[in-house]
Amino acid sequence: MSRKGKEAKGRRKESYWTVLIFTCIASLILRVPLIYMTGEKGVAFGSFAIELYVAAGCFFTYGFSSATASLVRYRVRREQYGNAARVLKNALIAGTFAGILCSALLTLSGPEFAKNVLHQPVAGMCISIMAPAIVFEIMTGVWKGYFEGNGSHIPSSHSIVIKSVVMITASLISTGILYRYGQKVSALLQDSIYAAAYGAIGISIGILISSVVGFLHILFVFLIYRKSSGRKEQLKNQDRGQHIFRMLMGTALPFMIYALLGRGILLLDGILFIRQKEGTADTVLLWGNYYGKCLPVLGIMILFCILFHEGYIRRIIYFMDREEFRMARERMAEFMQHIILISFPVAVFTAVFSENLLNLFFKGNNASLAQAVATGSILIPLFAISYACAELLVRMRKMRYVLSLEGIAAITHGILMIVLLQSMGDSLFGILIAQIVPLAVFTVLSFILVLRGIQYRIDYMRRLAFPAATAAAAGLVCLAFNKLLSSFAGSTVSMIICIPVGIVIYIILLLILKAISEDEIQKLPLAGMILFIGKLTRLL
């Protein structure tokens, strides 16, 4: 493939990543109206169906999709289109079987799981209704992998957008209808829990409908693609079905474990948190507040910080594969600078304006939740750096290191969760500390492995200490101004005024400390604004 072709392919992959990030942000924002429609308890009941869907979907979908893309890409480059079709066939068979098995297991055991593990029998209906969506999600993922192996991310991008729109629309409509029906059931049985439970079922229905629509869309695209491709099968070097199946499962398994360890933690948190008080009403309510209010704020900030990761990662791996290590180190320096300069102030401003953000979206007294968001803001730079390092290690073919670190982090997280929940009781800080400590360990160790792999040495004072100090200083100024303005102007107006002021102060302090040069500014997002401030203050 020519250099222009590779650049175009890279831009399409970056566009796919951008679409994926924005659809994830939309799914987090969806929790805001759901809180108002079905309450914190409804979101808590629905959270287990969502997280089971995410965990099972990531485990099977990410594994089969990545394996299919890898095996198909290898064969398409060698014009072995018949073998590529056999890979797709085997992946569909394996994925369908795994999906049906997992779906049947959740459908049959969902009520018992909700009753005996969560001590919330009403949550079982959400799990059972959501379960069939896993089959369609896995098959959709296999076809996405097939298209990506053929060099096209467009069907995947379209599928994600369509699924997101359908899920939001279907969830809101079905939740509204079922919540009103649940209110009648609650009035009849004299128990308000049924209104929240029926509202949560609407969330599961939205997931199921969006999965079916996404499956039908990708199937339609595949049928058109197969008729219009016009490719001739090569009769030489034909792989046998058993050989392809072994390669498929061998390639998929590491990706499955990687996805499960990364995305299954939140499900574990919910189970342990609800079980500590055997599912009392206060515990369910607190988990609903955490899942429906705190996590969307933190999640959106994290997604914003990793928005540009794909482009940097792709370029670093490109130079590593070509053994151009000097260029790889230069891109790594730019990448780390980009992550730190963005994630540090985002974390500080999230902590400072935590109550403002919660008051903007949610009614009531959010002071205690704001403290949890402020504590959880530490996760923002940790996740931004750890995700970048994990992806780099995976693409540098060092998956075993990532899986080892993820396994250590998961075990540490589970132990901390049990110990902290027993000692701290009904507190969200136990969950947050149990997340921060293992993630910090994973971040440091994966960062060291990446630096050694690329042979890059970082200037810790200029790259880490100065941005952290300037972000903290800007945050303290914003904290003082925010307290002063909030008393008479309101939290929303105060936040709108203080954030631009804080950003300007942060940039000025960076320029004063020489933490960033003019050439480095040119490569950053919003470079024009930074240069304008630098020239205006005569610091550049």
C-alpha cells in the first residue's frame, strides 16, 4: 500500500475512534434523563443489566472482532479471499454459539442472580430482557472485524451511530411508558420499588432494540458488499476449517481477557457494594447516585482526555514497525505532553467545579456527591496515561505484560473493595480508593514498560512537575473565585466565568515556567489560542 493510502486508512481509523468516543459520551449523558424518569433506584437496577451487557459484550465482541480483523487482514493482503470468507464463517459460528450460550445462561439465571447475589429480585427482569442482545452484539462485532480486516471502518462507524441513536430513543420511550405502568403496579401493591423496576426494564429494552437494529444494519451492508466486491477466490493455500478455528480462538482469547479485565471492574464494584448491606434501600439509592450521577461526569472527562489518543498511538507504532526509533521517541514525547497538558487541568477543574457540574444536571443537595467526584477526578489523568500505555503495549505485541498487570490490578482492586467496604460502610470513597490505587500501580508499571520499549527518557520536572504545579495553582485561583461568585451569581454562571479564567492562568503559568516551547505549542490542539495568549502577554 502506498504512503498516501496508509495515511488515508489511518485517518479513517481516527474518524472511527472519534465517532466511538462521542457515542460513548452520548450514552453517559443518557443517564441524566433516566435519573429524572425512573429515579436513582431505577438506574441502580438497570446498571447491572448494562454492565453485564458491557462485560459480556466486551469479552466476546472485542475478542472475536479483533481476531477476525487480524486473520482477515492477513489473508486479504495475500489475496486469499476464500480463506478470509472461511475466517468470517468460523467466527460467526463460534460467536453465535457463544452468544446463545451466554444469553441463555443470563436469561435463566438472571432472576436467581438478582435474588441471591444482589438481594434485589426486581433487577432480574432487567437482566433477562437484556440477555438476547448479547447474541446480536457478538455477531455485529464479527462483521465489524471482517470489514476492518478488509480495510474499511465506515460500516463500523455507521453501525455505532445508528445503534447509539436507536438506544437513546428506545430507552427514553420505553422507560417513560413502563415507569408509568410501574407506578400503577406500585399503587396496587403498596410498594414504590416496582415503579423504579419497571422503568429499569425500559433501559434493557432500549439495549435489546439497538442491538437488533445494529445487527440488521451491518448484515444489510455485508450483503451489499458481498455482491459488489467482485473478488475471485484463490484456489491455492486453502486453510482448513479446524485450522482457522484454532487460530481464531487462540487470537481472540487474549483480547477477550484484556477487555474483560478492563471493563468488568464496574460490575464487580456494583455486586460487592450492594451485597455489603444485603441490598438495603439506602445502599441501592447510593449506588444509583454513583452510577447515574458521579460516573457520567468522570466518564465524560476521561473520554475527552483520550479523544486524540488513536492518532498518536498509530504514528508511534508505525515508526516502531519501521524501526525508526528516533521518530517514535519524538512522537512519544509529543503524546505524553499532550496527555499531561490536557488531563491534569481537566482533573483539577473537575474537582474544583464538581458541585457546579452536578447542580447543572441534577436537582437537590449534591454536596456529598461532589466530594466523591472531586476524589474520583484523580482517575482522569491515571486513566488517560494507563489507557495510552496499555494500547501501545498491545500493539507492540506485548499483550502478556498488559494481561499480567491487569490481573494484578484486578486482584488488588477486589481485595481493597472488600476491606474498604467493610471498614467504611455505606461510602463511595471506598469504591473510589479501590479504583485509584490499583490504577495508579498499573499506570506506573505500564508507563515504565513503554518507556523501556521505545527507549524514551522523560524530563519529569518539565513534563510532569511543572504542568501539575500550574494546574494546581490555576485550580486554587478558580476555587477562590468560584466560592465568591457562586454566593450571588449562582453555580452555573460562576463556572462559566471561572473556567476560561482558569485556563488562561494555566497557560500563562506554563509559559512563565518554560514548560512548553513555541514549537511544541504548534503541535497541540487549540495552538492558536495558546499562541495568542503568549504573544499578548509577551511571554513568547
